[in-house]
Amino acid sequence: MQSITIEGTTRLDKALTASLGVSRNQIERLIKSGNVSVNGKEVSKPSFKVTSGDEVSYRFVQAQKKEVPPIDFDVEILYEDDYLMVVNKPSGLVVHPAPSVKEATLVDWLITKGISLSTISGEERHGIVHRIDKETTGALVIAKDNATHEKLSAQLQDKTMGRYYLAIIDHPLKEDITVEAPIGRNPKNRLKMDVVPTGKEAKTAFKKLLESERHGELIAAKLFTGRTHQIRVHLQKLGRHILGDTLYGFKSKKDKIPRVYLHAYLLYLTHPVTNEQLEIKAPLYSDMQTYLDRYFSREKITAILEPQRLKAYFSNL
């Protein structure tokens, strides 16, 4: 056990957070797990009041190492330094393990790379700051230490970090549009999300980029919230569907589109240590790129997807 002596009157979780320099969430889990005592008596309530002279003792819990399934894939690294990594996630790769997931995940791949953030409460994290659906491809940022993870999570909350998405949809949008509609679980199909009155606030901006005469439209999207399947649900509300997205109503002849053509193309963030403004482009995967080359003008696509131009489309939002 390690100890600190309290100065002044405050909450137990606030005292430990300030002393140990870690997040409040980690401290709450440590307290609730029965590993903190005040003057020799175990305390499990984070809001417990402590005063000057109180001795607070705490014990860190060793994280249990996870057995990793065989890894038969690699993931493209777009950027890496001592603090963070940005990868180009392929389609079909699940980010986090779950009881229903039998195959290796991105987290399993990170474990093999030695990226493991063991927290003080015994929970082992692996630096995933934000997620991407299994079917979606593109830029995903990973923190290599707890301090970096907390700073990037804060940027995600205050919107100073984000991504611009590309999607190919079945029918052109009538106009550039911003959709604000609450998203929650579909009451009739637990695999789907939907616009429901009791859902969480959700906002997405869509920008028309380039139409193909008979093969859909390339659009860009910017998220102002981060709900599950948000882009797909808001497009469904508009009567539009991403190519390959059969879960939300896309229909094709003999399933010729192999997966959902949605890609996190451009990531922007402030480096949590150097304060440098980073913009990282995730190249399109070959299947989506091939579709664009076949049915759209390559010259026009190249110009449209220039990062500064793409950002400018949303500059007034």
C-alpha cells in the first residue's frame, strides 16, 4: 500500500486525482474496487469527504494479461511517434474484443505491438481513442500512454480532433445538408440504430462531391457527435444508402458491392505533447478506389479530395 496525507477538505476522488495525476474515471474505479482506505478503514465511495491530516492509502492492481489469438494480418501505420499512432483500418476488422467476436481484433494486433495501457485499477486498455465500425475503413488514432490517451479523449470531446469521411451513396443528395436527429437502438432490430425520439443528440453534415451518371454519388461527411452508425442512420433518414450497406437498406444485384463504401479519409488533431497541428490522410482501399476509377473521373476525384479543399467544404459549419 502507498499513502498520501490530505491537506484541506475535499472529495476522496479529487484528492487522489490531483496527487496521482491520472483521470477521475481511473480513480473512481480504483476506489470502487476496494483498494483505497482512509485512516485504515476501506472506503468505496468516490465522493467521501477527507480533511487535513487524513491518511489515504491505496493499492494498484496488476492488470491481467489477455491471451491473444493468432494474428494473420497487418495494419497500415500512417503516422507513429513515441506518444501516438494512426492506422488505416481495413474493412472487416473489429476494433474491440467482445464475447460474440471470435476472430482477432485490432486490439489483439496492438497487444502484439506492445501497446498496452495498464491502468491503476487493473483494467487493461490499449489506446483506442475513438472507434470505427467493423465494415468502415480509414484513419484511427491510438495512444501509447495514459497521459496521451486522456489528452486525445479531451480533444475528441471538445471537437478539436475529428475526421472527414468519404462515402459512395446510391442516389445523389438533393443538396448539401446538415442532419440533426437523435439516434438510439432500433426497437425492432437490435443490430441496427435508428432515429428515435428517446435517442442521443446526433448531428452530421453532408457535402455533395461528384455524381456518376448511373453509379451513385461521392459525398463527404463530418460528424459533430459520435453515435454508433451515425452517418449510415442519418443517410437512411434522407432516403439514401451507402453502397454495400445492406443493413440499412442498400440493394444491389447479386450483392456486387462487397462491403460498406465508407472511409475515414482525413484525421485532424493537436499533438498532445508538441502542440503541433496534425492532418493525416488515410488512402482509400483498393476496392473503393477501383469503383471510383471505373465510374467517376479520376482527374476530378484527385482535385476534389485534396485535403485543404475538402476541409474548406465544411469551413462555414
